[in-house]
Amino acid sequence: MIKTITTSWDDGHPLDFRLAELLEKYNLKGTFYVPKNNPQNKVMNENDLNLLGKRFEIGGHTLNHVNLKNIDLKFLKPEIEGSYHWIKDVTGKNPSSFCPPFGAYNNSVIEVIKQAGFSKIRSTQLLSINPPNPVAHTTIQMYSHTSFTYTKHLLKRARINGLMFWLSKGTTSNLLKLADIYLEQVEQIGGNFHLWGHSWEIEKYNLWLKLEELLKHLSNRNGYQYIENKDL
């Protein structure tokens, strides 16, 4: 039975270096999904991206942080292939993992991601410990969602089994309690616990202390493999 823990962080904000320091403090691994440009937020410069890439996996997140379901097909390939080649040029490494911005994808997007050279795809679906098939979902976002939001999230994606499991556990929205619920499930049946978030969002909502508490809670667990997203 394989038990893994991974983390991932989107948008490439300069505060990702604060995240990196916390991950290293607690011996955790992670993947940073970085766009070249982001109209919504600051993005680290290429020199900093190269430095971060020496410590952690860098994944694709398009060139311009666009919703891939909302753009014309003629722009889809350049956004994804361009992301692959840009990361390779900056870090000197062939990227393996890709996360569609806003968690927006369909079968056409998945096919272009694979054709571009990426071998792993990560979504923003929550409350999952399942292995990728073909997209890797996540367990917890580092954000204070309400119980109502989790219910709506699972219903929207028709994940009835996931909803019934979460309801059976009391519908808590406390991040530490949620972590324990899904870690217990991993202990019983195996799987992957996946924490993700945005450093700019953690800063905006003053979640750094909660994040460090959660990272400490996840660290140094016997029997777990700590992996980057490319190793899912």
C-alpha cells in the first residue's frame, strides 16, 4: 500500500520563496506552477524562477495565466507548448507537470497538454486522495472554505461517493481536522494527500501561521513517501 504526501503552489508570486522556506523547514516537497505573465498578480522574474527550480519542481501554468476553456483553439497550443519551452529555457530542465489556470480544462486541453510534453496534469478538485486518472486531483486548498462551499464543490462535480464520505465525517471545514480525516483514509486504503494553494492568497488572508501549523502536522510521518507532483 502506497501512501504519499505532496504539495503544489500556483501562480508564481514572489512570495513563493516564503513557501519554499517553510517546505524546507519541515522536509516537505512541492511543485510550483508558474506562468510567464499573470494579469491578476505579480510573477517572480526569470532569475528567481531559475533559483527556485534548483530547489523544487517547476510546473507549467500557461504563458499568460489564461482560462484554457475560454480561448480559441488556435491560441491553446501556443499557451501550453510555449509554457513548456519557456520553463525548459529558464530552468534547464524539461518540465513534467502542468496545472491549467483556474482548474479549467476539457478533453481537448488534456490532449494538447500531453502533446506538449507534460506527463502529469493537476486539477483544483478538492477532497480527493485518488491517484491521477488521467488528472491528479487535490485534497485540501490552503484557504478557509466553508462547509457549504465543500458541499457545492462535490455536487457540481457529481462526486457522490466523495460527498457521502465527507458528510459521514461531520462536514468540518477546519483545515487540521480535514487533514486528519483524509490522512486516516490514506492510512486505511493508501493514496495521495495533496495540499495546494497560492502564496498571494495566504498573504492576503493572513494564513501563514495556519499554513505552518498544517505543514508541521504533515511532516515526518512514518510510512509516507514525500514527493513532487511529477512523481505522482
